[in-house]
Amino acid sequence: MKIIRRQNKNGPSIGSVHAPIIEKDGLYFKDLEGTGELLPYEDWRLSPTERAQDLAKRLTVEEIAGLMMYSSHQSVPARAFGRFVSTYGGKTFEESGAEPSDITDQQKKFLETDHVRHVLLAGLENTAYAAKWNNNLQAFVEKLPHGLPVNISSDPRNGASRAGAEYKSGGGQTSKWPEGLGIAATFDPALCEEYARIIRCEYRAMGIATALSPQVDVGTDPRWMRVGDTFGAHPDLVMDMGRAYCDGMQSDPDNDGNWGSGSVAAMAKHWPGGGPCEAGRDAHYAFGKFAVHPGGRADDHLKPFLDGVFKLNGPTGSAAAIMPYYSITVGMDPSGKSEGNSYSNYIINDLLRDKYGFDGVVCTDWGITGDPDPEIDSFGSRCFGAEELTEAQRHLKILSNGVDQFGGNNNIVPILEAYKDGCEKIGEEKMRERFEQSAVRLLTNSFRCGLFEDPYLDENSADIVGCDEHSKKGFEAQLKSIVMVKNNGVLPVSERKKVYIPNRFVAPRKGFMRTMTSAQEVPGADKAVVSKYFDPVDDPKDADIGIVFIESPMSDGYTKERGYVPISLQYRPYTAINAREQSIGQGDYREKDNPNRSYKGKLGITANERDLDIVLETKAAMPEKPVIVVIRMNNPCVVAEFEPVADAILVDFGVQTEAMLTVISGKAEPSGLLPVQLPRDMATVEEHCEDKPLDMIPYTDKNGNSYDFAFGLNFSGVINDERVVKYKKPQ
């Protein structure tokens, strides 16, 4: 592929494979329309909005409908198995002889026939393939009418540990950083902004121009499976982190911090706050579709949006896009309607658009317009409150609310049907005007990021991804995110000693896609990594110390056999005697006979109860020797079951084993603070209000330390610095 480039003096680079490059007034422009004349949308001297307005008027209804779609998860290379099956020339990737960066048959169809221009990159086998795949996509669409470039997006992909709550690719070859709660545990928004600046560079080197992040939900309910991806449970901390993240992502340092070819548009989520899900059940599933505000604290969940990502410090001003969550936010709509957030005219139009004045892109969460599954325990039933409508009617209802884009939809047919129905209801002129309004918003972000001038990458650009400088910064952030909550004079272990690390066992359980996972024997830690610091032994009797790596309790809020059950944050089974008699959220066509979702009196169990056993067994096997517990905390949990026997406890919010061993060995000192509370017991969890920040009774250990928000130890004792002073618990 030959890329022709022309560099403007004091202007952007122009890169093309198929479109002619024209010169006017001593400057270079891309003739995407092929007219030989400079049209307004081709003129980079105009503002992104002016260009988008000109182009929107030139697009057909079908082309605008294509802009409104966001592709399903794409992998490079694509495979012929799993949820997203793809082919190359009618053959599997392995049979076809295709290059990993080639475009699939399905991608060609949705780009050309369905006019899709927003593509979600999920799996990426090798970052070196990313630039080539991007170039192949861009060259393919440059030949099509108007030369509309592809805007590639990604969920967070720089996490140091794979998060199980969301469909993510994991770190790959990118620099490795803590997960959301880990960034929050640093209590350092400046570090968060640096993190965003670095991954912005890596994203653009892979062709990614939109980040489906930050997640600025306030993690007020500790049972929620996505709380690990949030910036914690304090609205002010989440607000500051979200603002810093968007500034780091969107500000192009080569354009005085404004929008430019180095920018990545941030899509903040999930409006109006997905954290207060009832009983911690997640709204990916119909059994978790209700968000509730029993404490009357809805404003705390709006704050990270209104005072954070809508009010950036940098010149880009506001997050470019917003994603509502799947939930039905109970009681928020004064009309009493019970609808998923994107289906709610009050939540999108009245609040987000009119009252708070957000005029950027609003994109639904993925897969909310398809027909519901007959089983409530399924992955694909998210058209909450609109189950009786057709797909076309759902699209029209969402568009009428002021939403611009449909996540995870490659099918243009229901959008065109919605347009036709809209024309019959309000007239073709008004419906066309509504389509153009969304087109302008969507195109503006691609103009802002320079995709119309030069979407092509140097195929060696991916060399910056995960480079030494970035990886070093990420590792330093991992170290800063580690929280030590207990130390009976054991840490640091500065000498090379013999260490016993037991293996783990996880029982079969329901996975993210609601299919059963097999039982797993899990190594406690990679012996090759441990050997850099200590001498691993197989028998605890031969060890000088024990290090037990465990994970927070793995639990589920619904089973086909038992119905609604408690999500447990303790390892041992417990009976939910403190749960509500009547659930706040009720109403599902599959639950007409028994709409009450209460699980009071039912038993809560976990898939990794064995984690508690290995802590107790290790201490029993070496009672006179120190045992250090390292807990990978996906969710805040009840540590009372093992704290008394642990000589030291370190909390891992998504770091590499090497980072934890660096702290244990004293080569770095822990400085992280808890961005959440660790509850005293499950009774305080059941009795708290899902929407109320930090309202549980925290656990107090044998040393008298309370595991409350902003608590943490260093090797000298309790940390009490300016961070602790700044982020006081809200009343």
C-alpha cells in the first residue's frame, strides 16, 4: 500500500491512498468527494462543527444511518469460532492464507453495504497488526462515497490484570497500569492524567481514536461486578479522576492541548450512574436491570459528570461522548415510567440534553435494541421497558430522546425502518433534520481527531506501544496503587528467603456471558517471577514465610434453580437474614407471578471459598512463621474471616505479581489508600443504601485499625497525608 503524504506549513499532514490531493492558496487538501474543487468539509481551516454541518447535508439517509451504528466487537485477526464468527474470502483465517491485518468479509459488508464507520476493536493478537489493519480499513473506505474515515474505538486495554466483569482484551502488549480502583487508590489525579496521556499515545499508534472510557460511575455498592473498573466510592475522587482522564485523552500537546491528530475522544460512562444497582446485580442481565436510590443520593452519581467530565481543565472543555447504562433508574423519571436509561426521554432529553446542556455524542450501551431472550438468566435481554416494541420502534424511541448512536449494532435495516416510521409521525423534513443533528455530532469527533486529513499510520508506529518508557511509568503506578492494610512487623522482607505459595482452586461458576466455566486449579504465583525475589518451596514446613495470593469472593446474584440469591462478599456461605423483604425494583414480563426480587433468608455461596481455606491451612502449617496475604480485590470484601491469622495483608487492585513482590521485598514502599470501605460483615452490606457513598460500618482489625475509605499503611505506620485530608468522607 502506497500512502501519499503532503505536509502543510503550520497545518496538518495530508495522507491519502486513493483520494486526490489538491492544492489551493499554497496549501494541501484531500479531495474526498472527487470533484476537483475544495468543498467546505474538505477544508481543514474551518472548524470541525462547520465541516460536519456541510458534510451531513451531503449524506444520504442510509449513510447517516451507518454513522449511527457502532460495530460489534472485532478481533485482529478474526476467528471462525466464538461469539463473533468471521471469514476471509469465505474461509476461516487459518484456511484462507490471509494476513492477520486483512479485512474480513463481514467487515467489508458492514463498511460498504451498511455504511458503518465506528468500529470497536476488542481482541488484538499483536499490536504490530493494529496499524496495518487500520490502514487497510481506511484505504477500503476512502474509495467509497465521501471518503468517510473509520473511527476505531476500544474498551480499556492497558489493565495489568484481566478484568472478568467486562468483555475486554486484556493488556496485550500495551503498557500495564492498575485497574480503575488501583488508579483511584493512588488518590492522585495528576497520575491519572499522565496515565491517560500515555495510553492516548498508544491508542493513536494503533489507530484508535475513541476510548470507551472513563467509567465514572460512583462505586457505592460493593457487590457490583464492575466496581473494580470505577474510580472508587467517593464522588469527589471519581469526579477529579474522570476529569483528569478526559483531559489526558483529548488534549493534543502538539496543538496547545486542544483537539488534534493526537487526540482520542473520550466516551464517559455510564449516565446517570450505574453504581447503585439493586443488591449489586448488574444490568447487563435482566435479573439486574434496576438501579435504585434508597438513600436519595442521585446527585452524588451525577456529580462526576456535571462537575467532572463536563467541566475539563483543558481547552477541549468536555468529554466528547456519553454512554448511558442499561439500567432502569427507579424513581428518577417523575412520570413514573420504568424504562432503560437510553429509552427514557426524561433521563436523556430532559436531563442530559436540556437541563445540563450536553451536546456531544450520546451512544447506547451495547446490544439494547434486540428482542429479549425468553430466559431471564441470559446475556441478551437489555431492551428494558421496551420489550413490547419492534426493533424499529425501539430505535425510533431512542433517537427521539436525543441519542445518536447504537452500540453493538451492525444492521442498518431497523434504523431505516425507524426513519420511515418517524417520517410518518413528524414529517420527512423534521426526521431528516433529526438525522443530520446526530450526523453532525458524530462527524465532529472524527474531524476533531484529524481522521479526514490523514487516518493512515506508519506501520512501525506500534513500536511506541508498551515501550520501555511507558511500561516503566505503568509499573510505577502499579506500585503506588498497592494498599497495605495490616503489617505486624513482617514487611518488608528484605532478605532472600524460602517462600511457600499455595495453589488456588475455583469451582465451576457462571461466566460473564452466562455460560458455565469449568473448575480451575490456579497457580498462586508464577514461580519464575517469584524466583527473582525469593526461593519458592513446595512444603510450608521448609519455608521461612508464606505468601498466599487469593481473590475477593466470586459470587452471583441469580441462578436458574434458586432464583435471586445474595451476592456474597465473604467466603463462607451465609444466610441473608438482613436483606429487604420487598425489592425496590419490580416489574418484568417474565416475573408476573412473583415480581418480588428479594432473597431474604436465602443462602449466599462463592466459587472460591477455597481461598479462605488456603490462608487458614497455610497458617496452621507454619504457626510460628509469618504469613502474608495478598488479595486481588475485584470487589470490596469481608476480610474478617482471615485477618486474625494474617501477619500482613496487601490489597491488589489490578497489578502484576512482580509489582507486589517488589513491595513485599522492600524495593518499594506501599503508599496506596483504600478508595472504598472494607465492610465489617455482610449484615452492614445488606443494610446499606446502594446509592449512598461510604455508608457501611468498616472492619476493624486486631490492631485497632479501621479499614475505612482512605486508610492505608506504609512501613512506618498509618498514612495521614494531604490526600487523606483532601478527600473527607461525605456526610
